[in-house]
Amino acid sequence: MRLPPHILVVNGIKVRRPVFLVGAPHSGTDLLARALKRSPGFHVTMGRASVAHVVYAFARKPSIAETSGAVRVMRDALAESWQVLPRSCGECAEPCRDAGGVTGSGPCVSTGEVTRFGDGSPDLLYSVPVLLQAFPDARFVQLIRDGRDVVAGMLDDPDCLAWFKPSRWSPEQTEFPNAFLGLNRDEHLDRWKGMPVAGKSALRWRAAVRLSAELRRTLPEEQLLTLRYEDLLGRPAQSVAELAEFLETRVSKVVLYDERVPKAGAWRTRLRRPDLELVEKVAREELTRLGYQRKR
């Protein structure tokens, strides 16, 4: 007999249809998280340590996500992240605090206002199967962005570059194939270690968009919405309307007009020629398939 799905209760509120924002680094998940944090009733977290520890454990060793305790661990991590306590925002990552307009320790929301939960932590993409088991009614919004812009963003992000240190990815600690690194075999690890960071970043983007394509094939339309970063900036009203209809809630588009938001096509001035050539070589197939690069 199939047991009914577990209902998580946080702050006395049942977690129903939680929203998870997924995509490659610098694809715009943080931008959407900022928008949802302004939406009525939403409590959206980003980069809380409790979630990050679980996400990166699954990224290093995907088999952990297949164990019987993985679902419980993920639920517990998110429950801790979503707790609204007097000083809870003091534990948030700076992007989350900034998005919530927090200057003190928080909290950034009132429990009396919360009706729905979400998370836009970096690299949730690698935990989607576990998230689906933990929350069968979850909604996923995945962001796709030009890989050249993604790489340009990663090259300026110390947190992203820190993951490319060989000490973090020893064969003893890492399983292959590994989507996080974009490597299919452990024998490629030595070659990867000597690769320029632009190439490593391109591999991460390539693997991420392949995972995103797999999600589109496997998840029903009512649970997955795919948006392009370029459309968020170029057609904000239409994109936000599509997102609002999918989530059945009002979504603010104010953040999309922020002058600090990186523009589409910024790679033209941000990427050095050797880095651009390497990115287009490594990710040519995906760039072409997604319409970002012409066939040669």
C-alpha cells in the first residue's frame, strides 16, 4: 500500500506546492528569487547553510541522494532554512539578506503573512530528484541563459571559482559521472585539473543545461516552467505574467528593471578572446541547440 505523501509543517504552516528555482550558476535564479520574495505570502530563502551542505553533498556523491535517508535530510534542511525566528536572517547568505532588504538580523517576514515557501539556493538543480520525493507537489522554475554570459559571471564570482580547486574534488570524495563538474569519467579529472577556469565553467554550464533538458522531458507541465534570462530582461511583462500564471500568484517585476542586473550579451565585453573561444568550443553543441550560437 502506498503511503500518503509526508506534509512538512514549518512555523505551524503546512508546506504545500513549494517553489524551487534551478539553473546553472548566474542563470538568473537569484533574480527570480528577489522577485518572489516581494510576492504576497511567499517566504523564499537563498543559500542557507543547512541547505547548501546537503546540496553539495549530493553534488559530490550523487549516490547519497538515492539512499533511504536522503528525503528526510532534505526536508529537515529546508525546514531549518524556512524557520522564522527572531534572528533567523542573521544566518542568511548576503544575497538573500540583500533581496529581503534586511539590515539587521531579521526576520524578513512575519509568520502571519506566510502561506507558501520557496528556495533559490545555488545549485539546487542537482537535487531535483530528492526534492520531488520530498515534495511531490513541488513547482520548479528553471532558468536558461547564454552560456557565454554564464561563464563571464562565474569568472567574476569567487564562490564559483572556489569549487574548481582540485582539493575539493579528489577521486575519493567524488563520484563519476559528475554533473556538477560536467565530467563523465574519473579519468578525465587530471585533464580537467589543468583546464583554464573558463573551460571548467563552460563544462558546468553544459552539464546544467543537459540536466534542464532532461527535466523538460520528465516533469509534467504543471510542475515545471522554463524561462530564458534574456526574455526576463527583454520581455519582463510577458515573462512575469507567465510565471504568475504558473505559480498562481502575483509576482513583482520591479527587480527586473534594476540597473544593476547584468545585461544579456555582456560576454562581448567581459570575456577575453581566448576564454570566449574555449567556451564556444566546449559548449558549442548546447549553445547552438539553444539558439545562442550559429551552426558552423
